[in-house]
Amino acid sequence: MTHPVDDFITLDGGDGLKAIFSPAGAQLVALYVPTSSGGPVQTVIGSSGRLNAPDGDGWAGTICGRYANRIAGASFTLDGVTYRLPANEGAKQLHGGANGFGHLVWKAEKAAKQVVFHLDSPDSDMGYPGALAVTAAYGLDGHTLYLDMTATTTKPTVINLTHHVYWNLLGKGDILGHLMQIPASRYTPVNADLIPVGPLAEVVGTRFDFREKRPIAGPYDHNFALDAGRGELHLGARAFEAVTGRALEVWTTEPGMQLYTGEHFTPAIKAPFSEQLKNAGFALEPQTFPNAPNEPSYPSSVLRPGETYHHRIEWRFSGF
């Protein structure tokens, strides 16, 4: 099925930010930011607002789960039980599978300066144990867009929810000249299947060193181990567009940050509020680490009954 665009929900913060959402994947379809020279600029790239659109990007702007990013061999073992997951990228699972959270219609409600989405995922959904109840609340606060994601489970399970929005602070062209800064001294090296292998590696002396801001250049599809780890809200990345002076900070409570530079974008990918070309947008996906259920040394992704998963993301804009 596809999702109708007349279900779009608009949130106007009153301080220059205006966001448009779709129940398809609890998706951020557009975000307008103010400018010093007049009209607003639409900064979200590739979000179609539809499900299973043959000419759209399947993940752009959506909430990915139950487990965002990749799980090697489409399986993991928890408490001595091995769970087999349906693979959707070669032999691995990506973003929770073909019917992951980004490919489902969420229930939506709007109140004041928030849009709240709800999703009930049954036991064994896409191979994962436990019935999961998920809430995702977007809101606008000044020049900040925020997202609070919470979940509870009926059985021990694994979870990794992230947001897969693509940004372009200029609103057009490619993003390779944007400056990027990621406060991470280490990253997770990957094999040819983009699965993390071996221990964390130091970024010093490599193309993965974004501790000081520099052009993105690309290509990247890698996870960075944030120095702050998991816990209190902390800076996960900072992007800067030199021509306009616009800046974006991504704050998170999770320990990892995936940088992806939109290598797959082409003009054939359609979205109602943006045009695509290769590298038209960058994704910064706060997360626990890819394949963490199979890597005991990585931050845990386990959620148990009686616990509440909570991940907060803030996108803070400046330089208007």
C-alpha cells in the first residue's frame, strides 16, 4: 500500500521552524528553517511521506526499528535462545527487516506543539521476541526539533530505535562541502557487508577523524563511538554550511552516531518537498552500535520486562 499525502500533519513552532510529518513510518517529511535573507528553506531530503512507494526512498525520514542498522547473519542469541530474523539486505537484516517500523503506519495524534505517534509491535514481529509498545513524540521548542522515543516489552528482547532523516542545510545541491564535526575518538570498522568487525579503532590519522570540523567529502556509511557514551543528553554531531552560515547540532542519549552520505540518491527518487541527486543529503543516525546483539563488548541493546527504553534526539538549528 501507499500512504496518502492528505494525511500529512503540520507543526508550526511559532519561532521560525515548521515541520511536516506522515503516519507512514512516523516520518519527518519536511522541516522549514528561517533565513536571514527572507523566506524559509526546506532542509529535509528524500522523505516521500508514503509507504512502499516504487519511486521513493524506503527509509528517509522514518523511525527505524525494532533494530536500526545491521544485524549480521540475520540472527542473534539472547538468554541462550537464538532468534532467526528475516534478512532483507543479503544475508543480514537492515533496519528491522522489510516490514520494520519505518515501513508501518503509526497511529498519530496532535496536541499543542507536539505530534505523538504510537505503534504496537506483536511478539515475534520480524522475528523479535516480546510484544513492544512504542511511543514517539516530536515537538518544536524555539529553534529545536526534538523526538522522544520510548518502548516497553513483554519478553526480553533487543531494541535500537533511530531516526533516518537526511539533511541539507542549503536545501539544494550536494552536501559534500558541508563541514562535519563528530566528538568520537573511535569508530567501528566494517567488512564488505558493512558489518562491524573486530574491536573499536582509533580515528586519529584516518578519514574518520571528525573531532575538528572539516568537509564531509564522503563516502561514509559508518558508526562512530561517541566519547560521551550512553546516558545524559550529549552532542552527537555538528554540521555547518559555510555559504549561509547555517548550523545543525544533533544531540542524543545513545552511544553511537551513524554517518551516511546518500550515495544511493538519484533524480529517480521522488519526494514532495525535495529533489534528489547523489549525495543530496547526509544522515546522522544516533543509535546503539550496529550488530550489538552479537557483540558482547558493545553497549547493550537488551530490553527486559519492567524496563522502559528511552531515546531522546534533539536537532538544534542556528545561524539564521
